[in-house]
Amino acid sequence: MNNTQDTICAIATAPGGAIAVIRVSGENAIAITDRIFQPVSNGKKLAERKPYTLTFGQILNEQKEVIDEVLVSIFHAPHSYTGENSVEISCHGSAYILQQVIQLLIRNGCRSAQPGEFTQRAFLNGKMDLSQAEAVADLIASSSAATHRLAMNQMRGGFSQELRRLREQLLHLTSLMELELDFSDHEELEFADRSELKGLADKIEKIIDGLVRSFSVGNAIKNGVPVAIVGETNAGKSTLLNTLLNEEKAIVSDIHGTTRDVIEDTMNIGGVNFRFIDTAGIRETSDAIESLGIERSFKKLEQAEIVLWVIDIAEAKIQFEKLSKEIISRCNRKPLVIILNKADIMEDTQNGGYASIAEELKQCTHCPVITISAKKKMGIEELQNKLLKIADIPEITESNLIVTNIRHYEALSAALESIHRVQEGLDMQLSGDFVSQDLRECLFHLAEIVGGEITNDEVLGNIFKHFCIGK
């Protein structure tokens, strides 16, 4: 971990804007900024000014040349984002100006901040717990209304409050068990009714289990619901991907086997992110590279939450018979939608009509069948509505707690295992010291989420290194 006594600085805004903000934090943040800043009026130093005020002035280099005209806002510890003395310099967004100001700050005693170091200091100074700190990164990365609401709920402490309530109940349970251990030589004393303890353990288990189960939904919201587009070569998979994304993401050709590797991209549909995965066409081939692509196609199919099987409508029965065993067996009860593509080049009266083909496949597989023309964008809206219905993403509200962080999921899973052992111990009437040990383990894993039990510098560094610089 970096020295938290240093005063740090970094650009806190994305490049390319007309205005940029440089953030400075640390004990000497105000004093260092004073060395390079000259107010335009009222010559009082920043250190003499009231906190939460803006001062207009100029940034000057060592030769007293004006680098830029800026606004400086000041915050006194502990009432700042980091809990330290902080300064934010609003200047013009020129890359040259930003570089000059940063270099001036460094020459006057700052050092460049590492990724996430401002938020890390906020955590270390008690301004937020670890789960709230991680939500800051999620908020910055939010790309839909759902991900934004989830990050805001977590940053405001909704998840932390639920964990706090759980820990309070566990501590109550643990204290009763351990109090009995202190008086184990008095067999007639029982501080906790076992049936009451079992009821409390069951209640805690139900809450933790619900949080663990919510991760599949949370992960889908955060990273996009994975949708694999599979089928035979030249069925129109790449055309469908391009149509869904409204861009030429994949190469489209009449030549079989054009797509030899997996192509992925994300699309927002109705406020929900879907991660579409265009796979190599499935067919028998002697081409080693194409075979590798097909193998990857099957892996992506198994990893996806929704599978779109694209079939050329003119060869529907042939393609279905060739691939039904391969595809349906790998879906493992996950939603499968059969897409009859290229309806624009086939009359509804040919081969019995595509309506009858769709009905036949629906009866055979019990899966929804949608007839489209990816090239002409026919049936795409129906497909999008079907995807939204299958994804079934719940409405995100302040009271709706959904786990999106893999670290939280792993800690909650470990806590769930511990509380299961507590339930088993109570059922088997095990000695209180065994049950108490499992309770302490459950408490430990819950504390890991908010940072109560994390003291390892390497663990903290790993968490915050994924943040952007300036946050």
C-alpha cells in the first residue's frame, strides 16, 4: 500500500472535455496548492479562506507565467471525500494545461495518485465501508438505468445496513452460546432456548441464501445477460448480431465458415444490457482453425444464459435434424429460442409455409420459435421483447438488494456454508463450543464484505487497483 501520509494529486475527469478537474488530497493539499495559485482578487491565501468556497485565480509556474485561469474549491479534514484536506482545481481541459498543472503540483510536494487511491483513503479514514467504496467504481462504470440504481443503492449503504442487521443478530446468537460456555460447569443454566436459536439461525440462513441467489441476476445486470447466437454456417448469425447492435460488428459473407472465432458486444434493450455472442457456424470441417472456433462455440453456448439458435428457414428441417441433438443437449434447461431466419426470401406458401414450419418446431422442442429476416430487420422487435421477457430482470428499487460483486458473492457463499453448519450443529445438539466456532466464521465472512476484518495491504491494493486514476 502507498504511504497514506503523502499528499496525492490526479486528474479526476475523463479526457476530451472543455473543463477538467484536478484533485489534490492529503495533509498539505491546501498549502501545496497555495504555492502555485494566485487569487485574482482579495489576496488571501487558500489556507486562510473558509472551507467549501470557490476562489477564482491563476495557476503560475516558477517563472510566474500564467498556465491557466482556474477555480479552486477547498475542503478541510475530516469533511471531504477522502476525510483529508482536499483541493479541487477546475481548469480548461487542454492536455497541455493538465500536464503542466500536475507537474507543478508534483514539483511542489505532491506525488501522482495510484488508481483508486482517493477512494481507498476514504475507506481507511472511515468515510465509507469497503462495499460502499467498491460501489463507487460500479457507479462510474454503470451503463444502464439498472446498473446505475444498483450502484447508487450500494453506495448509499443499503447493502451495508442489511449486513449490519445480520451481524447484530449473529452476535446476539453468538453471545448467548458463549455465555453458556462460560458457565458450562452449571448444567442447570441455559441462556438460550435451542428452538429459539434454531429459529434465528433459520432466519439468518434465509436472508444470506437470498443474497447469494441474487448474484446470478446481479451479474447479468452488471455485465449483461449473456446470449449465445448459434447455428449452422451461413444461417445468418452474423447478420443478426449486426442488426441487433446496429453496426457492422461481424463480417457477413455467403462463404461458409466466415466467422471462425467468438465475437461479443453489448446492447441495451429496454434498460437491460444483453451481451450477444456470435459464434462460429457449426458444421463438420477438416479446417483446424474452424474446428477450434466450433469448439469455442459449444463452450459459449454452455456458458450463456439464453441461447438463440438461428436456422435458415429454407433448410429448416435439415438443419434442425443435423444440430438438434448437439444444441438441445447442451442447453441444460436454459432458455432456448429458435430463430427462423431469411423469411424475406421465402414465400409463406413454400414448403407448407414458414408458419407451419415454426409450429412444427415449437411442438417438437417446446421452445419459442420466432420468424425473422435479420437482413431486412423483420421480426427483430418481437425477438427483443422475447429476450426481455426471458431475462426477467426485476425492477431495481432502494429496498431491492442484489449482489453484483464477485468478492461479495464469495464471502456470502462462505458465510452461508458456516450458517448451514450452525443449523446442523443445533439439529444434532452438538456442544456449544462447536456451534459457536461456526457462528464466528459466519461473522468473519460477513465482515470481509464491509472491510471490518480486512487488514492485509495486498488485499486492499487488489481491490482498489481496478479503479480509475483520480478516484
